[in-house]
Amino acid sequence: MKTADRMKNVQPSPTVALGNKVAEMKAAGEDIISFTVGEPDFDTPAHIREVAKKALDDGWTHYAPSSGLPQFREAIAKSEGKNGISCDASNIIVAPTKHTLYMTCTALLDPGDEVIIQDPAWVSYEPCATINGAKPVFIDSSKDELHFTPEAIAEAITPKTKMIIVNTPSNPTGIVMSEAELRGIADLAKDHDLIVLADEIYQKILYEGKHHSIASFDGMFERTVTINGLSKAYAMTGWRAGWLIAPPMLLKEISKVQQHSITCIPPFIQLAGIDALENSADDVRGMVTEFKARRDLMHGLLNELDSFTCSKPEGAFYLFPKFKSSFNSMKFAEALLTEAKVAMTPGSAFGLSVDDHVRISYAASREVIKDGVARIAEAEKKGLLG
């Protein structure tokens, strides 16, 4: 019996594997502080949960339209309009955000197409390309202070290039792309007739600067698929509710993948999603305010240690410090876990150019942050971190 050859180059998610390992260690009774989890540690706001409960009681437990409930898509269009994206409900498909990425790549990429991806980048971009026979082309951004620059992208474009993946604010770096950077990428996409896949899942978790949606620029809606969702900004990771926005020509093909895969997401979740979009401004503001305080706290504490050099990102809830050690990032993360009982994600999970970095999620209480950094300081003092 033979499996598909295209899967041989696809590796399991390193972030999922690390999360599973930490969970196993905690279950075995070990006192582990984890800064690996890419989700808010807040509960979903109570009013959102109440809407879902009522929807269940009211019988919203059957199939929904494959593209999503019209009223949810209308609420999404209104919300995204605030980002300057001129769309309506007909431009939207509702699905788990990660699935929208997979659907887009499946519908729009052919074997041999090239997809330009920043290095470092979120771990699932590469597999979504390679599963569909496309070739990821990585841009080493370490020489540009981890910025995804139009100049570097321009050098990587070939006749086989079909797509550029843009993520702002960024996972893993927390960097927010400037308007100038995005306009430069937009010009390249128009000049070379490319598709842009814009991952904006952290769009509302912003501390400084301003978020710009590339689909809002002149001539870009027609060639951009924007993905977003409820997971990060509304503390709804387990609800698996997101969406993509695309022009009719691209949406038509992507919708076929939706219809022949998950079909739809539960309608009671979509009704809760409407409430999240329409009634959660104060909840989001409070969460972002707390994340900012945690960012500032952890950034300050890390820079007091000899082992780290850490910049201050403008968005998301990650720090991506460079560490000073003879170890590579996996060995350094293993030393932190073994010697300090602190879990961080090695930079190598996100790209080849950042094997001297780790990703830190500060989606943890201030007390946990202080405790975790104190443990690292003690391990550092003992010379256990290489």
C-alpha cells in the first residue's frame, strides 16, 4: 500500500508537537510554564457564549448555507469595511481560518507554481503550498530586521510565481507591516499579475502603528484573498470560526473546495460570531490593553538577561527575541524546558534564517511571566543555557 508522494515533504506541525509535549509533561505532574500557546488565555466573553446557548435552544443545529449564514456574512462585510475593504456578503466564505488558507491554496495553486513566503513565517503556509504541488520560495528577512520588503520580494519573482503570502501583524514576530511596504508589494502583484493571500487574523491586536489591509488599495481587491476570524481577537480559538474575502472569480473556485470538504460550520457558532463582531468592542479593547502591559513587562524583563536581545513588536501577542548561546534554537528550547521548566518555541519552526531566535507567547498572566523569566534567569546564572 502506497501513500501520496506529495506528502513526503510535509512535516507535522512543530508548534502542535511542542504543545502536545508540554501538555504531556504537565499531565505527568511536572511544573512547566509554557510560553508556546498561540491563543489568548482569556475566556470567550460571556455575552457571546450566551448567544450560542440560546441558538442551540432555539434549534440552530442543522446545516447552514455552505458560504455561511447571510446575516453573519453581512456582519463580516460591515466589520471589514472599517479596514477599507469594499466587499459585501457575496464576497465572503465562512470557515475555520486555517481551513480558509488551505482552501485558497487548493483552489488557486497548480503543481509547479511558486509561492513567495517570508522567512520566518507561520508554520502552516509552507505545507498548504507543498500539499498542492506548489513550490514555496522563502525570503530571508533576517538581514532586513525581519521585515518583508518589496525589494527582496522583487528579486524572488520568476515566471512561475503565482502568489505572495502576507501576514500582518506577524506570527511569529509581532511586526506590523507599514503602508509603504504593503503598497510596494501591491505594485509587484499588479505588475506581475500575482495573487496575494493576506492573513490578517491578528489585525485587532495592535498596540502602536496602524493596520492596513492590502485589499483596500487601488486594483488589489481583484487579486487578493483576505483571511481573518474570531479566534485571536475575541478569545474564540476553540470555536473554529473565520472567513475569507475574495473577488468573484477566485471565490467561485474556492467555494468548490468548501462544498466538497467541510460544507459549512455550525450555525449556532455563526450567530455567536455576529454578536462578537457587533457587541465586543469593550472586550477586545480590554484584552489588548492587558496584552500590551504583558508585552512591555516581558520585553523589559528579557532585556535584563544576558541571554536575549529583544525588540518590541507592535502587534499580535508574541515576542521573537534573538538569544546568545552556542546552541541552535531547538537545543536552546530543550535546555529551557529541561533546566528551567519553561517552554518556548524554537525559531527553526518558523524558518531557516532564524535558528538563533525563539518565539514567546505572552498570552499568560503577569505573575506567570515574572515567574517564567525568573526561572530562565536562574538557569542562565548556572550556565545551563549554552
